[in-house]
Amino acid sequence: MIRPNFLTTADRLELLSCVERQREDHGVARRANALLPLNDGMSCAQIAKVLFLFLDDDTMRSWHKQYLAEDWEVVAYDGWKGGQSRMTIAQEADLSEWLEERFCRSTAQIRAYMGAKFNIHYSHSGCIKLLARLGFEYRKPKALPRVADVEKQAAFIAFHTNLLNNLPADEAVDFSDAVHPEYQSKPSHGWARKGSNPAIQTTSGRVNIHGALNLETFDAPFVEPTTVDGVSSVQLLAKIEARNPDKRIIHVIWDNAPYHKGPNVRAFLSRKNCRIHLIQLPPYCPQFNPIERLWAIMHSHVTHNRHYPT
């Protein structure tokens, strides 16, 4: 026997408004229709007969149990079409605009705002479902160095776009950078049986790769030096020249590392008939170098969750 009067006054008013709202889903509205007379003392069998729900007692008892355990938000969740919002369209738009102006690290701040502004109170899980439906997700922001020069970035983008759009047939563009993958495996997310404790072996040490990437041909010359320095930079530039015998000028775009503009590189560029033309990336802009994506792909296929003895 289910005891009556399990709804608070506020909860009862909320369910009544749910039943009266025209925009409410039929499946959600009938759950509210069932809980209200259940609260007034009617039995599950009587409610099913009156409302023609064609449901057994267990279904209505589960609705009652869900309501007591996790509030109306769980009962209002439609497994096929998602949950029904307790907020109006205008309130949802207001909340979305407020969220886009700040970076909230927890739902506590968001729920406090909704309570103060709209007098609507969500649980933690209900707030997460609401945010997902409004198009928000929980993620980290990208770090943007304070010293990055926005004007230099814009100038480089314009220069780079013009260079590629007007590149003669006898010229090429290579993006260059170094990477230092470790023998030590990089633990990465994957599917495992619940309750298991997957582990991978690790080995200390790393290798050095100084490479380049041509986005036109996907050619990726590289050297494997003991140390990434001016000598390895020259070795890479020489290899790039050798891989492009038909190019009059080879534009090599890389960062501002000291060894990229040291005496070894300057001596290499001073050679007669040198075909390398160096272009420096703006400071603190690794996102402008496509080879970083190549290194990311390399890690996902070579180092993530893989063990190498040596």
C-alpha cells in the first residue's frame, strides 16, 4: 500500500502545471497524471482504470519509487525523446546567454543562478541533462599564452593564405618541427571490463625526431638525431632539398627555437644556390603548424597503450 500525501505543496503544483502545459510530452504528462491521484490516496489499480493507462501495478509503483528516490526529473525523463524541461523557452535562452559569458566549473554555480533568477531548483544530475540538451559540455579550455601577439598571428595567417593560393609550380612549402616520443607507454582511454584493472608495462627513455610535412604531397622527411639542435636542423633541411629536386624555392615554416636560427643554419643558408627559404612562425603559435597533428596521429598509433622493451 502506497501512503498518500508524499508530495509537497510545491511538488504538487509543479506536477499540476506539467499536466496543464500543452507543450508537455504525452508520456511525461500521464506520469504526472498518475502521481497526483496516487498522492490523494487512490490505489494503483483505480488510477489505471480511471486513466485507461493499460499499465500494471509494478509500473506505477516504479514511478512512485523513482520519484521518492530522485525527484520529478527522473520520472519526467522520456527514454525516447529526452526529458521535459521545467524552464520556459525564454528562461532557457536567458540561461544559455548567461553561461556563454562565463566558464562555470561545477553545476552548483549554475543551479544557484537558476534558483535565484527563476526560482527553479534542479538536482546535480538534472542540471547535467539540461545543459547537455542546451548544447553545453564539460571540457577544459585551451591555454592561450598571454604573450601571444594577436596582430602577428593575423598577419601570418594572411601571409600563409596568400603564399599557398599563389604558389608557383616550381615552389614547395614544408612545415617543420621536432618531437620526442618516449619509450614509456602513454596510458590512454579505452574500453575495459567493468571492475578490471588494466595495466601496461613501461620503459624509460625517449627518441628524438626532427621532421617536416608537405601538405601538397604528404611527403614527411625526418631525421633521428641524438640531440635536436643546429646540426639536426641542417640535416633535415638538406634532406628536404634532396626530396624536392625539381623545386626552385622550398619554403620551410618552423618555430623560433634557437637552433632554428643558429650558426649552423645560417651557414647552410649562405651556400650558393641554396633553395631553402625559412619562414618563422609567430611566437607561441604551435596551432599554426600542421605537423603537430601528424605527431598526434603518430602518438595515437605508436605510443598510446603500447610497450617497447628498448
